[in-house]
Amino acid sequence: MGNITAYIDQFGYIVLFFALLLEMIALPLPGDLLMTYSGFLVYQGHLNWVFSILIAGVGTSIGMTLSYWIGRKLGPPFFGKYGHRFHMGPERIEKTSFWFSKHGNKLLIIAYFIPGVRHITGYFSGITRIPFRTYALFAYSGAFLWVTVFVTLGKILGPKWELFHSSIKKYLIIGSIVAAFVLTAIYIYKKYKSEIKNAAINILNLTMKVFHSRKRVGLLISFTAVITLGLIILMIGMIEDFLGNEFQDFNEIMDVLIPLTFNEDWTEAMVLLSFMGSRQFLIMLIIFTLFWILWTGRDKITELLSFMIVVFGGELYEESLRRIFHKFSPLNYSLMDQLLYAFPSEQSLMTFVIYGFFVFISVRTARKVWIRTFVPITALVILFLIALSRLFLEVQLPSDVAAAYVFGGVWLGLNILLIEIFRLLRRMDVK
């Protein structure tokens, strides 16, 4: 890595241009590392930010153009004759080409962020004979998006670019995999839309018959169950990361990005946002929720008891979690760290639980559609801003806040499911 960065120190834009051009025709060059380092040189004032993006984007685009025309000229006959040498025989080429001809345009946008994939997209675009105008539109757009992200990250991170390069790359790869998963899910849904809809209707009808419930309640239970299951899976992963001491990179990245994104002018706003998650504000929200239940609740006793269980049980739940994780922590914290930083954050967990239960009651009891839409969206925005304020004010670790929201979501989701199931079972007894 030292030799590569030395070359770019000496030759600047020329190395950046040719390195990315050659990488796009499948030479093993670390283009993302060079762009991040170029961003660092922009931070130092040795390179120009806009010109670096322009040079990197043009080099990448030319490389992608060359790989497209190579793939188009060589075509399937070349791979049919020699492809078996690198596991690309005729059958695999045929299947890959069929898929790529249908979905290659989408891949061209995200492939740049996936090492190993971006090197072959140009060739397959040429092999499958995607019209060059269509290819150029997606390939060049993806190229400039890719180079802008990495050069800008290097500029933002400054002297710490090397420390976070591998971590940023890892998170971008994870994000790309998630995006690919989402695209695959959309493709499956479009292809089997009628079958999926019929299966969903059958499951919903079965639920309705078992519980004698109305459609709205059935949807609420189904939605809550899916979200809770997802949070449980995420919670298990977070526990493994905590025990393996793998949150350090995440915390360090956030500790750098937050001050760079929000300067001291945001302090007053952040203090106000932090107050919206304070104990005083949460007590006011608890009182307001109690009045809301008494005013609009259709099953006031059940809802009041459930709210008490959620709040007081949540306090016991978070206290137990913090004691358990403190005992099994892989790190030795000082007394001050134990007071300020706890996994998961007590304050953030209860903030999520109390806001979340108010949203649940609002959605459950409100008759107007705009209330059922406006309240959840507003609450999510507020929760995000509260978390952001705590990171800005450095009163909690990023991993502690993230874990608190996930663990709090699990507690809230399980309680909502128990409430609704209890209601349905009671209706069955009455009937």
C-alpha cells in the first residue's frame, strides 16, 4: 500500500486516472483505496476535490467502456472455447447472460461497491450485447457515484482515512449485499406476485378464522410479529458482536463522522433534542399516554395494565441486561465509563419503549387515517434525532444507543403481541 500511495503522492491525477482505468479491465489494483487516499490529499490541499472526482470518474468510465467492447467483440465463442479454464463454461455463460440481459442495468449501479463484481460487469454487458447507450447511461452514472463516495469519504475522514478504510469498505460491501437482497426480493415478488398474494390471503384468512379477528387487528399482529422477529435476529447478532468486542470500529467511525457533519452551531438544537429523551420529558409522555388511553381507549383496563407492565417491566428488563452484559464484558471499564457508557443504554432503551407504546396506542385507537400515518413517522424521526443528539453530546456510545433501540424494540414488540393475543382469546371466550 505504501508504494501505491507514494506514486499518487508523486504523480497525483495521472496515477488515479490510469489505476482506475486498468482496474475496470480486471487488473488487481485497489481503486477504492487510491480514491480514499486521494480524498485525504484533497483534505491536505494537495489535490482538488472536484477535479479528483472528475479524473477518477473519467478513468473508470473509459475502463468500463474498454471492457464492454472487449466483451462484445470476443463474445460467447471465446468463453465457449476457453471459459472452462476459469469456471465460465458454456452452460454458466448461458445462464449468467440470460440473467444479466434482464437485470444487468440495475447491477451496473451497485456493482462498483462490490470487489470482484465490478471487474466483470463491463465484459458481461458486452457479451449480452446490451445497447451501448443504455450501458453507458448506467455504467457512467454508477462510476461517478462510486468515485464521489470514496473520494469524499477520504476528504471527510482526513488523517484517519487509513484507520477507517477497511471498516468503511466492509460496511459498503454489507450495504451492497443488502441492496442486492432487496432487488432479488423485488424480482421474486414480481415473478410470483399472484402466488405470494394468494398465500398471504390464505394465511390471513386462517388467522382470522382462528382468532375471529378483524382484518386490521390481523394485519397489526402479523406486522408486529415480523418486525419483532427481525429485531430478535438483529439482537442476537449484536450480542455476538459485543462479546467479541467488534463494536470498536463502528464507534470510532461514528465518533469521527458526527463532529465532521455537525459543528458547534448545532449545540443548542442538540441539547433540545436530547431533552426530548430525558426522564422529565418521558414522564410527561407517560402521563399524556395515560390520559390518551382514558380518553380514547376501547379496553381501558387492559391497556392501562399493559402500559404499566411495559414501563415498569422495561425498567427491570434494561437493568437486568446491563448487569448481565457488564459481567460478561470483554473490556475492563473505569468507574466513570460504567456510569456513562452502558450496553445497552438505559435511557435510550426506555425512550424507545415509551415512545413506541404511545405510537401503538395511537395507531390502535385513532379512527382517522392521517393520525395513524403521521404519529409513527413523527415518532421515528424524533427517535432518530434523539439518538443523534446523544452521540453529538458524547453522553453515550453509538453501539450502546443502537443496541438500546434494538433491545427496546424486542421488549415492546413482544408485549404488543401478548396484548393483542390476550384480546383475541378473550373475545373467543365471550363468543
